[in-house]
Amino acid sequence: MAATVMQVLDTTIVNVALPQMQGELGATSDQISWVLTSYLVASAICMPLTGFLTDRLGRRRYLLLSISGFVLASMLCGVALNLGQLVAFRLLQGVFGAALVPLSQAIMVDNYPREQRGKAMAIWGMGVMVGPIAGPTLGGWLTDMFDWRWTFFINLPVGLLSLLLARQVPDTPRRERGIDWLGLMMISLAIGGIQYVLDRGNGDDWFSSGGIVTAALLAIVGAVGFIWRGLSSEAHPLFDLHMFKDRNFVAASIVIAALGLSMYGAMVIQPIMLEGLFHYPTMDTGLIMAPRGIASLVSMMIVGRLIGRVDSRYLIGSGLLIGACGTWVCTHYNLDTSPFWFAWPVLLQGFGLGMIYVPLSAMAMSTLPARLSAEAAGLFSLLRTMGSSVGIAIVSTAYSRGEQSAWNAMVGQFNLYNPWLSDYLARMGKTSLDSTAAVQLAAELQRQALMVSIVDVYWLITYSFLAMLPLLLLLKPRQAAAAAPAVEVVMHE
């Protein structure tokens, strides 16, 4: 679990430090985004190799290699002299970090009996929540008090602890296994193309950019090629196709991918609102967002005791409704909203997400044989990652285009016959709009447009929570699963 804490903590800390990196390295906003994009692309491409490398190296050896490589890459990121070096080392960090989450989950599951696996996932999920709880605050503190480089150096003590603990992990037998290299090339092309489109699409105006069109075409070619290869090749497929015969795994994978907008949308839009619109310091933003992780910890502890006693679909459905309530409250934000009203809806959102994550992860692997645990874990994590990328891209696009639409609507009503404008000028002691008043008015209209766009995004997230409810019908209830033929099972995220 310590390795997972290191990986999720690193992700949230680095996000906070991007503005300082941009200033010190002399990068544009477009260029500095590659610090995130490079890691995500490398991680997404390498994640499908988790099962193959676990078989070839053994679980413990692969975990030790991943932790060591991740720590080394973190140190290299911390001493990078320019943006090119930082992006290259982030690529390396993504390569080694790809397996940390699926491996640690598979280890937790395989070391608990079937009846305690829900509890195991709850314990593991609490470790995952360290990132959202401590990441923004710790990242802001390290950046303000020291330097952005310490957001990478902080991985050294956590990594050393992870290495010590990983040496105690039971190893799995190594077995010779080939790999479909052509299939790997195809899925790498698809994942890389999709990730590029999602990360760069909004900034490059989507398909009006030749680069985005090219990446999208390559992604389609890669996806079609991978599917064709998987169906036609009998020699060492990249994924064991038996996984896709398991109803719960397929259904849970669809749900976790579709939840990307609901789970990550609010986490993306809230820092934008607090820092960009209300000008909160980074540290204060982190403190306001911390209750999300704390509430998730509490709900995971509760759900860990309820799994096995209550139908997991009811737990997931309750989490979706609670999350929807949390974002619905945010649709009532305005420019006079106090910090209290920013903080307490985050509690609802976090509590709801904790209720979703654990039982959904449990159901995903509840009827799969143990030999597929690492491979299925990698695929499930990949789908979660890609789903979150899609959700973040949707939120970013809705926010930027909503802001422009709201601005245009307000400016269209801008004339001296508008009662609102007359009142505004009267409060300023003016009868006409001079240059100073025009600048002040433009700034106010910009703030209003941003607020309108943010509220619209929260409505979108609220609807997305509710839209997930019908997908729960795809999951097999616990009673039906119990009636299925008895097999050794593994559970994962």
C-alpha cells in the first residue's frame, strides 16, 4: 500500500507545483502541460504490460523494480535543468509508476481470504485517499517554503519505506510467457493517440488542429488493429480474453470508465474556481479540498464493514446519489460565496466517492480466477485512467467554451439602455462610460462569465452522477454471483 501512497501523492503534489515550474523553466502554459501529459501517456501505455511482466519477473521482483525505478526517476526530475529533461524524466517516471497501483491491489487481494476482501479493499482505498487529503496541502507548502523540486524529492523517504515493505511481499512463481508485440504496438498507438487528443484537444481547438486529427486517426488505427489482432492471433495475446467473459469484470470496467467525469470533474474545476476566480492561495485551496479525502476515508471504513452484508449495487447507488447532492449544492455558487460553502459540499462528494470505489472494485474481480489478478488489475486501472482523462477533457472543454458563451451573451446586452448598466454607472457616480469604467466593467463581466461557466460545469457533473445509476443494472447481484460455479477469485480496483 505504501507504493500506492507514493504514486497517488506524487500526482497530486506535482499538479500544485506547475505554475512555479513554468516560471523557473521559462515555459509557456502549453509547454508546461507536457510535464503531466508525458507521465500520463507513458503510464497508460505501460499499464497493460503488468500481467506479462509479473509472470516473467515474479510479483515481488517486479514491484521492487517498479518502486526503485520510480524513486530514481523522481530524483532525476528534481535535478532537471530544463523543460526537456523534466519531460523525459517524467516519461521514465510514468514507465515505472504504471504498475504500482495494480500490483499493490492484487497483492492486497491475494493475501486476504474471499470473505475479507471487501475489508482489504477498504484498507487499500484509505491509502489511496492520502493523495487527495495531503497532496494539495503538502504540495503547496513545499512549493511555497522551498522549491518545486521538493515535490519530487519527497518521494525518496516514501520510496525507501516502500522498498523495505515490498521485500516482505510473497513472491509468485516466474513462468515463461510470450507476448504479442504487434498487439502491444497497436494498443500503444491507440492509447498514446487518445491521450494526446484528450490532453491537447482543448488547447488546440480540437479537430481544427492538424495534430489532433492525425493523433485521432492513429488512435483509431491502433484500436482497430489491436482488436483485430486479439481476435485473430492465438499466440500469446496481450490480454487473456477469458476476462471479457466475466460479466462483473466487464460491467464494472464500463462503470469505472464512465465515472471519469463524475469522479474527477469536481476535483479539476474546484481549484480553477478557488485560485483563478476567488484568488485563494495554494495552501488555502488545498485545505478546502482536503475534506474530500477525509470523508472518503470515513465512508470506506463504513463500506468495508457492509460489503458482504449489503448488495454492493445499493452501496454504489447510494454513493452516486450522495455525490450528486454534493455537486448540486455547488450549482448555487456565486461571487459572494463564503469559504464554508466551498468546503462542506466537498465532504458529500468525498463520502459518495468512497462508497462507490470500494464495492465497485470488489465486484470487478469477485468472480475472476486468481491467475488473472495482475493482468485484470492492469486493465481495470487502465480503463479507470482513460475514463478520468476523458472526464477531465470534457470538464476543461465545457469550462472554456461555457466561459466564452457566457461572455458573448453578456456583451450582447451591453448598451446604455440596459437598466443594469445604468445602475452600475450610478453607483460609480458617472453618467457615461469612460475608459476607466469600461475596464472595470469588463473585469466584472469576465468574473461573472467565469462564475456562470463553473456553475454550468457543476450541473454537468451532477447529471453525470445520476446518469450512472442505470449502469448498475449491468452488475450481477451478490446472490447471483454466489450461485455461480465456485472458483478461486481475486478482487482489484
